[in-house]
Amino acid sequence: MGLPWTLVRERFDLFHGTDFAVPYLPVRPAVMTLHDLSPWRGFPASDRVRRRTPWLLRMRLATMIITPTEAVRREAIEMFRLPGSIVVTVPEAAGAEFHPVEQRTSGPGYFLMVGTAGPRKNMHVVLEAFRELRRENQKVELWIAGRGEHGPPEPGVRVLGMVRDEELPGLYQQARALLFPSLYEGFGLPLLEAMQCGTPVVASQDPALVEVSGGAALHADARDTRAWLEAMRELLASGGVRQREAGLRRASGLSWQRTARMTRDVYLEACARYG
């Protein structure tokens, strides 16, 4: 409750709530970022966010709303009955540290999954597909980077746990492909990070992931183990050359500079609407 008085006292022009929240009193124009709608789709989330954010939106305390994809924008407008004019899509991007390397590891190598363990990330489908692939090719491996418990040890599966930021580009650069089987995402930043490294991507058919990939990834039904197996077989056979080139083109069209300019435009619009 002290935040509105701070905004007035310090003469701030605008407040940007980057985590589903804005001040309870509209003393300044406010922008809210809705990263996704997972708190209201049955996935684990903060109870505070789940309860509070819908009220903030119904009371129109957010002058403008940012979503990372058109998929989330459409969801938000429908779920919270928002005017379309106040909800703006501002895509994210991969950092400059993600870039291709001239020399990639030869041989079967490893497929990579990046993300926190949990129901939404749906990693068990890829694990089931990989077990079948491993029976066909004893040299190929699956590496998993991210927090959480990923099950007991098994042949060919390497659980890395949390990795340092500076290690992540190298993991993408040497992987045969990034596998991203999420049931639901608001954006899916690892897709762009992998693409910018020149690494092929196989992702689920979640609308946000299809939007972010822009046709540069292979897509498989999130619950179809056979489809994931076939995608991995295809990439082992072809080397993923087409996906590699398409991914680099897709990633080159997005940058954090572009994101910053678009975000600034939203700020200016919020100030104009607030009056």
C-alpha cells in the first residue's frame, strides 16, 4: 500500500509491473506484463498472483498490458474481457551471447532439454521417446538442464541440474537439437536461444511456441511419444541443416533493442491514455 505514495513523492512518470501486478491506487499510469496465463490454467503458480491479478484487471488498474506473444494476448482478452486496444504484444529475444560456432561436435552427440522439472514442461514424453531411440543408437544421449527432480538415472540421460548463464550457450551450440515439449508456454525463450546458436528445435504445438518458431522448428503433438521419436530420427538422419538455417533467419528478426523500443512505445501510450 505504500507504493502509490512513493510514486507520487519521487515524481515517477509511470509504473511497470513486470510480474502480474500494478499498484492498488492508480496515482500514475501503470503497465502490467502478463507473461502467460498458467496461473489460471491449472498449473502451479503463486496463490497471490492467481487471486490478485484478475481483480487488478477487472478494476482497470493497468492502463496498458504487455504480453510476449499474440497467443497470450488473445487468451488475456478473452479470459479477462479486456479491450483489445490496451493489450499489446511485445516479443522477447535472445541475448548476444547466443551465437553459432564454426566447429560443432560430430557424431550422434546429444539432444538437449532446458527447463524446470514439472507437469507443464512435459519432459516425460521426450524421455519415453528417447528410450526407444537409445535402443536403436547406443551412442546418442539426452542432456537435461534445469532445476528440479528429473527421475532416477538411466542409460544415455545426463541430468545437469542448474547451469551457469555462461555455460548455456555452449550447451545449445553443441546439441543436435533442443527438445521443448511443453504443454503450455507464454513465449518459450529457449527456442530463440537455440535458434540463434544455429541449433535445430523440436517443439510442441502450443500456440505460443508455434508463433515464436515462425516456421523454423519441427513441431510435434505434446502427448505423442511416437511423433517425438520420429522428429529425433529425422534430425539424426538429416543433420537438421534446413532447421538450422531457418532458425538463424528467425532469430535475426528479434532483438532486445527492438523489444525495448516497443516497450517504450507502450509507456508513451499509457501516459497519453492516463492524461
